Amino acid sequence: MVIMCWMDTKTRKKWNYFDHRRRQHQCAQQTGTTSPDSANKTRQGNFSNMASSWCNKKIPPVISSFVCFLLVVSSKICPVFSSETGSRHATNQTFRPQEELQKLKIIREHLEKINKPAVKTIQSPDGDLIDCVSSHQQPAFDHPQLKGQKPLEPPESPKGHDPTGMVTENFQLWGLSGESCPEGTVPIRRTTEQDMLRASSIRRFGRKLRRHVRRDTNSNGHEHAVGYVTGDQYYGAKASINVWAPSVSNQYEFSLSQLWVISGSFGDDLNTIEAGWQVSPELYGDSYPRFFTYWTTDAYQATGCYNLLCSGFVQTNNRIAIGAAISPTSSYGGGQFDISLLVWKDPKHGNWWLEFGNGVLVGYWPSFLFTHLRDHASMVQFGGEIVNSRPSGFHTSTQMGSGHFAGEGFGKASYFRNLQVVDWDNNLLPLSNLRVLADHPNCYDIQGGINRVWGNYFYYGGPGRNVRCP
């Protein structure tokens, strides 16, 4: 918390300005993994420049369309913060009681809607409160098409699926206390007033924001280093994702690593299902990497949300809290930790299920949420993304992955391994045409490879601002 005090010399009244900021935490515990690839080593400054550099590259038109689309849409997510304008705002700000009261009223009404009655509440070491909510009372069942229903039974797993991973369900900080939610309940991270007050838009809290794109030097930019497949019909995807705690420069930026299951024309009808880990000070108020999900059926406009912050994803697991902090994380030159995620379409009911680690089902996205994804996906993408708000006019120092370039390899650079897709007959298959792409390779890069242990894999990431990325 920053406190500034000054005195009016005429009235002798003392005035105070408070800047509330939560401490940022780093989690760097270690667990052992050995390198399997020794035999096979292999902020946006000007939006229009970024977009044109993407669109002019000799890459397939589908991925070019999607990445150009991401640059446009994802620029809507976070506002630019200027210390100069920020200080002017603090100095000239007029307190309007009626507006503040109305804002608090909206916040409390929304909290009442998404924070469901708890059977039990667990205090997490990182300060989170985890509410154990009856399965049939979770936010998903506020949806008109789900009212009065209960979670579905587990579906048939993809053929060829070997549920192995480095971790079990106890991979989150809140579970380290030894407490758990009872059967018949699901653990949900409680949303607080502070969470909503940090949001750029109260009414769109928990969603990616849509705005008119500002094509000038102050535009926000989302930068990527990704591997992808396209040109076929996909019914799921799987990957093991290395977990780190990258440094994020300010509240209006984030760093994430995830998989995307995508369908649509990359216009207003884009459908995505997303899962992975992210560091987002704005959404969570700290710098822990957190397990997250996202979905949209209209290109991030009016549908979808993170985690369980709206009606959509139906959770079935009582030991995993979506949005909760992950522990342990990897350390540079030390122990490595990764999480295995599988998303696939149930052949019987058509819902998209999410599995974590050693065959642990987390829940599902009902098929009726989507348009194009009711049938299948047309692209699968894996990789890292950051927000570059160009603080002080320079490229951000927000890290992607481990904060080190791909060339440093195992134990130093972050990785995705054992990349697979699910076909029309519910078979889990290795990728046959993985392509890798980094839109700002001097800031964050990517290197792909294949071997018998890791199958298709890649290293990716970087430090952001450096001598080659001013």
C-alpha cells in the first residue's frame, strides 16, 4: 500500500491519498524431472506494424487469419496504464458518492449471484477462500438450459489415452492444508469486492473486454509464441505444460500458457475452448500461476468467461478449484513441474470434457453453449501469450514461460510436450503437421522438435524487453 499525505496550508487540513496494491508472491518449489531430449536438441508498440508484420508473413492463411484476429480482439482485454495519466487522475479525481454507491451496489449484486452458499469454506495459504458448493448449485446451473439438472456421468475416454502425468489432484496451494471438499460438492474460489474493483469493467468482470481498436502507438498488444495444427477436423487436444511463475510488469498485463480448441471464421462467430495456467494480477490480485479455463462462442464479445465466473462450464470434481494457485512451480536450473491437460468431445452427448493429470475429470462445457464447436474444431493451438502495454513507451518486461528463450533448453526454458489431438473416431493421435510461430521473436521465441519420449514438443518464451527488443 502506498500512502501519500499532504497539507492544505490555508485550512491546515491534512489530506491523504491511498494506493491499494496487493503484494505479489512468487512460488518456486521444486520437484524432480529429467530431460528426455538430450539426443534431439533442437508490447505491442504500433498495432498496425504488428498486424501487418503478421499478415505479410508467409504462413498459411488460416493461422494468419486467427493470429491477426487475436491481435485485434486481445487488444481489447486490458487498458493502457500511464504513470503520467494515472497521477493526473489521482490528483484531479472528484469523489462522487452516488456513483460510488451505485458501483458498490452493482458489485454486491454480482457477488451474490456468483458466490453460491457454501457447505464448507477452506482458507488457502495464499489468502484465497475456497467454498465447497453443492454440485447442483454451482453457477453453471443458473443457465436456463441447465436449471434443475445435475452434472452428467463421466464419458468414454479417447482410445489410446494413457492417463499419466507428474502430479495428482493435490497440485494447488489450497489443498496443502489437508482439507478437502465433501463428496457432492465442488470447490470454488470465492470472488471478493477487491477482485471486482481491480477489473477494468465491473459489468464485464471475468470476461475478456471488447473495445474499439486503437491503432496508435499507445495500443495494447498481445504477443504469442505458439505451435498449431489446422486443416482437419479435430475433436480434442492434449498436452503437458511446464509451469513457471513468470514476472508480470503491472496489473494491466498477464502471462499465460494454454491450449486452444478453435472453430469458426475468426470473425464474430469464433468459438474457443481454452485451458492452462496464467499469472494475472488484475484478475487474481497476485503473481501466482493459476489453473484457468475460458470459453467464448462469439469472439469474446458477449458470451463466455474465465473459470466459473458465469454460467457455462459444469464442474464435476471436488478436489480441483479452477482459478486457484498451482504449487509447486519450476525453477531455473532446478526441479521441473508440468501439468497434463486433455480436452475432448464426448462422442455420445457431444459435450467437451476437461481432464487433468492422472485421469482426473474436472468437468465439461455443454455442447449447446457453442455453434461451430457443436460439431468439431478446425484448429488446435498450444503456447504462450502475454500482454504488452508498453509501460513508459518501451516494450514490457513481462516474461513468457520461464522468462528465458527457447534455445536454453530443458530446465531453463519452458516447454510443451506430448502434443496430441483427438480424431473423429475418438482416437488420441500424435500430431503430424505441427507448425511453430512467434510474432515477436526478439522478445519471445519458440523451437519445435520430436522424439520418442516427448513426442511432439517445443520450447518457448522469453524475457520481453532486452537489447534486441527495446
